[in-house]
Amino acid sequence: MQTAEGYLDSGLFWRSWAGDTLPRGVVLIAHGLAEHCGRYEHVAAALTQQSFKVFAVDHLGHGKSPGERVFVESFADYTDGIDSLFELIGSQHPDVPVTILGHSMGGLIAAASVVAHPHRYHGAILSGPAIIAPEPPPAWQQWLVRRLSSWSPKAGVVALESEAISRDPEKTRR
């Protein structure tokens, strides 16, 4: 499997994986909270064996991308990164269909990208997308979080350490 990596104009780190044949499609991966694109190498290996080329980006504040750890001013900071990676893919593979794959928070990012650009993607794969909480927090807690985020946006209401997403230390290494 061949790999390539670099930085987009925005400074976000990207990586790609390819097999030995011309790709029949491209899969764009959006990783989850506290992850990085390197965690998806096993997914890329399986997809490249099926003649897909795979691209992934470290979201702002994740992996090798700049920014404060898992903090963004706006959700658009995530979708803008996906848009930039899509442009890179289009410049390298202009006539190849692109499917977006998102896991957890990446599933939410992927869904938002598909809603914003419905004709861009050939398909979408959402794995455990963080679209809605299993149990919505009580109204008082929602009110408190909204106030807290306006007074102190970096206070950190949600915490997910990368070590909590896998028992394999190699999978969680940044």
C-alpha cells in the first residue's frame, strides 16, 4: 500500500493510501473526536485492496494539525477542512466518484458535508454518527452549557481522552 501525506493550504495535515491499480473510487474519511487519521490505516488497507484510494485529514486541533486540542470556534472549522480535502481529491482524481466515511464526530461532520453539498458525493457511510444524544440532557443542563460556552468557550464540557477509544496503545498514539 502506497501512502502520501502533506499539509493543506489551511495547515491541516492529510494522508492518503493507494493500491497498485487505478482507483475505481475515492473514500474520504472524517475521524472522530480525540482521534487522528492514522487510526484508520486498517480501514484504508481493506479499501485499497478493493481498488479504492483513501484520503483522510486530521481535523483542526487533532493529530498533526494545528490548533488547540479538540477546540474550535465554529463547527465550520471541521467542515471547511473536509471541503479543502475534497478540493485536493478533485485536483488529483477529477472524474473518480467520492464516498465520504465518518465515524462518531466524523459521522456528524460527514453528514453536515453531505447536506451542504448533496451532489458532491457518490455515497456516504456513517459509523455511529454523533448526530443526536441517546438521552438529551435536561433543560437546565442545556441552559447552563449554553451560558458557560458564551462566558468561557474553552471550559470543556465534553471530555474524551484518546486512550479511552481503544485498548491498543498503538491505535491511540498521536
